[in-house]
Amino acid sequence: MRDRGLSRGRRPRILLVAFHFPPGRGSAVFRNRAWANLLAAAGWDVTVLTTTRDWFQQATGGVDDDLAETIAPEVDVVRVPFSPQRYRPDLGSMSWLQANFTATYDRLTRELPERLFPERHALWYPAATAAGLAHVARRGRRPDLVMATGNPFASYAVARALGRALRTPYVLDFHDAWTLEQYAETEAFPPGHPAWAWEERVIRGAARVITVNRPFHDWYADRYPWAADRMRIAENGWATDVLTDMPAPVPAAEDRPLRFGYVGTIRHDLPLDVFAGGWRQARDRHPAMRGATFALHGHVGYFAKDADRITARLPTDTPGFELAGPVGHLDLARTFAGLDVLVALLPSTQYLTSAKIYDYAAALRPIVGVHHPRNPTSDVVTGHPWWFPLADLTADEVERALGEAAAAARSIRPDGDEVEAARAVAARHTWEAHLGPAIEDLSGLVRRG
């Protein structure tokens, strides 16, 4: 195996363990795409360990092949087979063993693996570790850094194992919380659960622990104060190769019904019932809202098996509501251009900053924030001239915000100062702006050995 020393002029090497990666879908995919492409642009030799297209197609019910084409050509993508059987939604798609011997199947694929690592992606740990070691052996060159993004959190065990085997520092990117139930704002596991021991173990050995916002960072820093000096924040962002040069909005004609829209995964915990109540009131009481439509753009649920259950709970009988279907990431600009007002439907928690709000900011459209004020998403759009948040999560507040956003959509001036103010907000939140400093920090780690 070749010398790992970083000689003058040699590109630093990173092995990125990113289960969720194009052509998959979901916010983790976009963050991991940004890490890979921006590390390559910064001069790193990048290898990504991810799973196969088949897993995404079968487990989540959809893929975005066009997005996969945007991975920088110099990024080496290693796809590791991983069984999707636990995520298949119906009997017809199950294996013979799963369909006929359910108890045995569960024991083999859930109970025994979770003794190895405490989550349903437990088998990703040995599969990705073996693939990573095999890849390094084939190339004959060890990485200077291993980086893992979660979820799945088994990726952190992979990073630790590879770091120890290759004598290489590793970095953890907490895109999602592990032991924090960020929606309920409580601990996710009871005392003594193996997840606590595993989380402490992987954090103790990490050279850096990266989170996506301040509340998230502070929770982990309080939990593991001995690692606080190694913790950093790298927010999500929007892709300049997807949404650059969005045209300035034009005022909607008075005789045309306004088009409102949500773009993102349609989750079970979005405040759609409260929104629907406020929508009905606004549509009845505000002249600017007369005949307005609201399109829900996105996959219903992340896993295909959840789609029917979530769809059954959607208030699609609300006047003007439409379930518009998924939007490919490269189609975002066209989708945004066809809407007058964007609606940010979010769970009301202080630990979640919506990844999609960064795209919304780049869209240069009025935005209605349908979530409790404690959600830090509002911090992203500070200074945005057309940001209409709620003072409280009630139908009356939704009505007020929708009415104000409708009035703004009718009166926007394409050449006004507000457009430039919106562009300035968007410019602060590109992937380059948020991940660039983190990549420079990682470069410093490698330079210092």
C-alpha cells in the first residue's frame, strides 16, 4: 500500500460514506451531492460509498436519474448492494422467505443485525466497511480522511471502522439527529439503549462532528461537552447549478387566480389540517385569494410503503387543493416559476431547519411559513422582503399570512429594491457559502496530519 503522507502537490483523498446519494431522493441526497461535488471542485480526490439504484427504486418508489448525471465526473462512486426487502410495501414484492416465514425473516434481518448495530440499516455497517476496505486495497492508496453522513447512523460505525483499520481520521456529518427525537424535542431512546453507547463511541473518536443548525449543535455540545471543541455547523444550501438566475417575479394579473404551492416530501407530520383551515378562510375572505389553487409537489412519504397511509390523511377535498406529484431536482426552477407564492409546511420544532427553505429563498417568490415560530427555518430568510411567518400555528394566522402573501404577489415590482433584497438573502445560502468553510477546515485537518 502506498505512503499516506500528503506530499506537495498531491490532491487530498477523502472517502465519503453516503448511503443517500443520487439517484436517490430526499434532502440528504442533495447535501451529499453538494459535499461530493464541492470537495472535488476544491481539489480533493473523492470516493463515495453509497448503495445501488435498485435500492432507491424498490424502497422509496422513485429515482432521479437526471440528478445522478450532475455528479462531477472526477468523483468515484462505489455502489454497495443492500437489500431493500424490509422496505417493500406489499406481499407481491416480498421474497419467498419474507412472505412465508415472517418470524424467521424478522429474526434474520432485524433482531440479529440490530445486536451488531442498533438500527434497521444495521447490515450497512459490515457491507460498507468491507466495500471500503476492498476499494482502498484495489487502488493501493489510503484516504487522508473518511467522512460519514447520517442517517443511516450505521454509516458512523463504518467511518469509525475504516478510520481504525486505515489509521485515518474520520468526520461525522449529522444531517439528521440520532439520539435526539428532533420533532418531539425529547431523547429518542430510553436510558441504557445501545444507541447511546454507540453514539458516544463514534463521537469520541471523530476529528470533527458537523451539524446543520445552532440548536442542533448546542444539544450535542451539551450532551458531549468533551467533544464540543470539535463540533462545527455547516448549514444546508441551494444548488447554484440548478437555481441560478431565477427570473424576477412579475405581478399576477387581477383576473388570474393565484397559484400557491408546496415543494418537498409530503410527510405525515406536516401541519396540513391547520393550513387547510386557514386556506379555506383566506379563500373566502380575501379578494386577492379568490379562486386560488394550492399544489402539493413531491413524493408522498419517503418510503413507498408509507404512501397510501399518508395519502389517505391528506385534506385533498379542500377547495383548490391538488396533489401534483414529484418534481425532479433539475425541474425546480420551472416549478417555482409556475407558482406565485410558496408555502413552507414544516413540523414545529426548534431542531429542524427545512432543507427546502434554501431552495425557496433562491426562487425569489413570496413565502408563507406554516410552522411554529420556534422553528429556526425563519432564521434562514431573515431580511427576505416577502417572508410571511406565523405568530402562532393557528388557522387564523394562516389566513392572515396567506392574505398578505397574496397581496404581495399582486403588487410585486420586478425592478424594485425588494427583488435585490431577495437575491441578497439567497446569495448568503448557497451550498458553496455553507460548505465552503467546512471544506477549508477539513483541508486544514489533512495539512496538519
